[in-house]
Amino acid sequence: MKRLYILLLSLVSVAGLSAQVADDPVLLTVNGKKILRSEFEYAFNKNRGNVSDSAMTAEEYLQMYIDFKLKVAEAEALRFDTLESFKAEYAKDRAQLAESYLTDPGYVDREAHKIYARDSATIGKDGFVKVTHLFFPAKQKDDAATVKMSAARADSAYAMLCAGSSFEEVADFFAIPRQVIMPFEIIRGQAYKEFEDVVYMLADGEYSKPFESPAGFHVAKRLASRPFGKFEEYRPAIIKILERENIYLQARMKKGFDLAEEFGGNMTPQEALAREDSLLESKYPEFGNLMREYYDGLLFFEVSASEVWNKVAADEAGIEKFFNKNRKKYQFTSPRYRGAVIHANSQENLDMMKRMLAGKHANDYKAVIEENLPKDSARVVRVEIGMFTMGDNAWVDKLAFNQDKETEYRQGYGFVDIIGQVIAAPETYKDVKGAVQNDYQKYLEDKWVKELRRKYKVKVDKKVLKTVNNHN
């Protein structure tokens, strides 16, 4: 989850966002840390494009932004930024994001186009041809009788084709394995010249007279042909070939040589790349914004997980208390059936299962079954456990909600009954667990933010706020 969140946070396009300019006043101070107008504009413009309400004002977004920065301040106060795990993850992901700045951006495509141009010159004239053939081996070292026999068999095969037999029928007659006549595609230079000269002269659907190659005798059939396509069609395959040749390392070294020249020619490519890497945040404002956001995002995730998210997952007593205090909020719009639908292969097994679950709470059914039934019990009984609304399960509709519905027995399970009860309102938080957990998490977050606002000083320059996206 963290990786997905951070990648989404960091990979959003930054095109068109405000770059930091010389006149870049402080808009906001959180716990003594100054936040420039350009930094706020970056976050505001990007995130406004990611929410449904694109009309959100800077003033409205500012409160969300302050809450975010307060959580980052708390993470730093708790020294999450000093953890080796945090530093390693940040360094690793910075290296990945910096890579596009440390490679020649056009190098890979230029090399791909070179390969395409070379192959286009080789293949373009004649294109690709799909063929099949009847093959009768006759190597040059074979004796004259063997060669003569193969030639005679090829002539006979051709005569059978002319008489109306199919390639498959002729292959079977001469016991030629089916894999030999499987269609294959060739280009110039891939097969014997004698073979290519014949098949490229055929029309699609036409078969040849018997002919000889260094491997033996053939009767070939041209099935189809296609021209050499456009670069875009072959680019993925070409890139894969280039990747095996370490093309991205080559692109990085090309950038290193260019940078070394740019820096005065007194550095090795590796030294020039290292220097450029150290300058990325200051040299490219979009990268600086991206890495600051990524840094803050990692801290935000870690502190939120520690202070809220993990606590929600583990605090059953707190959730139960929250549910009981707000019970009226969690009402069903229609009755629910909480229990189980039992499918058995006999009345005896059905009754056995009902006795086993009798008197138990539906939330405990699964544990009871796992504790008391052998693993292979599914051969004689199957149980569906859950909270059902009308329409979820035909057997529940019929047996619990008294609906006149057609129901079907599972194959091999001709006995069905239910055990549980219809409830008009949630009895425990587990009946509406998802909604309660979400509300409890929001309650904890709101409480936490209030504590942070009391703990850390926040100062907003309202005059500067009025100039957001309006200072040209």
C-alpha cells in the first residue's frame, strides 16, 4: 500500500506548474519551518487537478495542506527521518526518479531507429512470407541412390497435389511428421537461397514444383505475406533487444560524456554524473518539488500509520466503544440475515452441521467449523457464512425472508437449510465493520490533528495567500 501511495504521489505530471522564481515570498510557517509560495502553488495546482472539485480555492486547500505539513512536522519530531529504513527507501526511490535526468533522453530511441532502418533495408523490399513445405532430405554427402529416391518422392508428392490431394494428405502418405509442415515465417537471409528464391516468386496460396536445396528436395506452398511495418510496431521488440545489450547504461554513459564536456572537460563521465546528481534539486525546480513532496509523503505515511492507521486495525475495544456511542448512526435500510446456508449430501450430515453451530454466534461459525470438521469435509457438506441482504442468496431469500423464489441445489448436495437470525439493526460493530472502522479512523485523525494544531505553531501570511497563482 505504501509503495502504491508514494508512487502515485510522486509520478503525477508536473507540467505547467509554477516554478520557483526570485520573488518567492514565505506563505506559511509550520513549527518554524518556512514554506514558500511556490511550494504551496505546486501542491495546490497539482492536487486541485486530482480532486472532483476543481473549483477549490487556495484558502480552502490551505487548511488541508496545513494538516499535511503538521503531520510531517510530527514525523520529524519523532525522528522518523533518521531511521535507516526511511533513508534507504528515500535514497533508492530518489535514484530511480533521478535516472531520467542522468541519461541521454534520445539515445535509446536513436539506437532503436538505427536497428529499424537496418532491418527495414534488409526486409523492406520483400517483406515477410509465411510458408509450409513437404521436405524430403537428401544431403550432398548422400549416395546417388538416396538422392535419386528423395527426388522421386518429391515428384510423386507434387503429382498428388496436382491431382487434388491436400498438403496434409500428402504428408501423411509419405509419413512426413506434422511438425515439418507446420507454417513458418521467413525473411530474406533466413533460409537457403534456393528456398527463398522459389517461395518469394510464388503468389499467396500457390505451391511450387519440386526443387532442390543443400538440405534436400522441397515442394513449398506460400500461405501469406506482409510488408515490413512501421517503427512503432517494432519498437517494443527492438527495445527488448537493446535492453539485453545494456542500452540504458550506454545512454547513461553518453550523458556522462556530455556533462563532462559541459563542466569543462576535466572530469570523467562518472564524476560528471555524480556532480549532476548532486545538483538536480537546485538545477531542476520540478525535480526539487517532486523530491520534497516524495520526502514529505514518506514521512506522512509512516507517521499516519504509526499514530492512526495501525491503531485502528488493532483497537477492537476502541472501535466497539465508538460503535456503542454512535449506534444510532449505523442503521440498516432493510433487514439482514446473519448466519449460514448449509448444503449437505444427506439429511444426517445436514443435521450434524446444524447441531454443531446451534447456540453459537454467527461470527464464530467459521472457527467452530475449522476446529471440528476434517479438511476433506467439503465432500459431504459446504457452508456459506455471512450477512445477507435480500437478493444476495436465493436460499436465504426463500428460507429467511419467506420469498417465493426458485432455488437450485448444488450438484451432489441435495439437502439445504439455514441457521442464524434476521436482524433489523446492527448488534455489534462487526455487523457494519467497514463503515465503523472508517468513521473511527476519521475520529482519531481529527483528534490527532487538533492535538497537532495545539502543539505546533502555524503562521499564514494572508497577503501572500491572495497572490497565489496571481503574481505575474
